[in-house]
Amino acid sequence: MMQQLNGKVAIVTGASKGMGRHFVAALVGAGMKVGCIARPSSELDSLTGEFGSAVLPLPCDIAEPAAVTAAINRAASHFGQVDVLVNNAAIFHPFAFEAGSDAMIRSHVDVNVLGLAWATRAAIPHLRRTQGQIVNISSESVRHPFPMLALYAATKAAVEVLTEGLREELRSEGIRLTVLRSGSVSGSSGSIGWSDETKQKFYQKIVQTGHAAMSGSPASPQSMAEGLLSILGLPRDVSVDLVELRAAQEGLPEGAIAVRESAA
């Protein structure tokens, strides 16, 4: 697998922290160069210090189509090609739907659906030249939508349907598309910025509905990144439509454990 990926170029969205940063580490470890798209931040800047010339930080708002196109074109020019696009950038913020603000609802669609669309559209001409691959990150919540995350689940369902349609559209051009449907992963950056009140309400709700137990004890981000490498390392004459990697161990997310203990 490592030999097959060595020297190839990937672009990862949402690359500065959380699962995206682990994806970057795994890809670099496999010998790839990585264009790293994320909002401007010290975390994004620090990628160069950690991975050197193997990465190119690309400060960008994924919701701005012109900026996304410019970032992907810059990565292609800098590294000479693009072989892989990993659409990882996403937001999920629990809220009672009736109380959801215009900005909260719109941001989920702008980042999770439209951001992926802008990146995919911009990458296709580059991937056509390399007969490359797109991996779109989805969520187990497509099958089991979580309360207070209904819109997040809906955006991920949209991602999966879009992937299915584009897979058939681009198959004749040698571009492969895969959905990596992720279960609960430790160290996620998605909950950064949640208020204590939001966390309390969300974890109470998913303990009550059983979704917390369904998720299990979170898997390690390194294991999820290994799953990504396995998809990318497949021979070119096969394509995997969907891989669902869920936590193998029984248990609860940390926040749910705290809620259950406080209620005991």
C-alpha cells in the first residue's frame, strides 16, 4: 500500500485539527504530499512545522467557491498534480431544531454540502488527468440520525447521494468515488465551541434515546486514518462504494459517561 501511494498528492479539507489532521499525518506517513485546506489558524500554520515540505497549508473558507477553487489550483500547481481529494471538512452542532438560528442552519448546509461540492467541482479537472480518487467522509448518523443533530445527519445523507451520482458520472473518466462512513472517534474537534449547556442537553438526550450506547466507545483517530489508507491503497481496477467504520467496543462517549454518572 505504501509503495502505491508514495509520491502521490492529496488534498484534505478540514485539515488543521481533529480527524483531518490525523488524515494528513497518515497520508504523509504513506509518502504522499498533502494540500491542507482549512480556515486560517495557528493549527493550520503549525502543519508545516510538523510535516515540512510534504504539506502545503491553504487558508480558505470552504464555503466560498472562488476561494476553494483557487486553493485547489494552487495545490495542483505547487505539487504538479492532484491524485486524491478527501472531503473531510464538516461542522456539527447540536440544537433543538425549532430553536435553530438562521445562521446555524445555513452554516451546516454551506460547509457540509456546498463546501464539499465546491471542492469536488474544482478538483475534477485535476483528478481527470491522474485518474484519481475522491473520498467523502460521512457519518453513522445517516443510518441512525441523532436527536439535536438531525440537520447534520441530513447533510451527510446528501453527501452520500451526491457521491453515488457522481460515481456513475465520472466512472468513464477513471475517477473513483468512495464514501467513508465514520462512527464515533475520540479526539474530535467537532465539539469545540459547544457551550456547557449545549453539551449537557445533547448528552442527556442521546443517553435517553439510546444513541450514546449505539455509538459505542469511540475508536481512535489513527484507526480511522488507517481505514482511509486502505481505501486509497486498493488496486485501480476496483472501486469501493462505501466503507462504514464504527467503534468496535461497547461503551459511551465521554460526555455521555459524565451525564450518566451525574444522574446516578
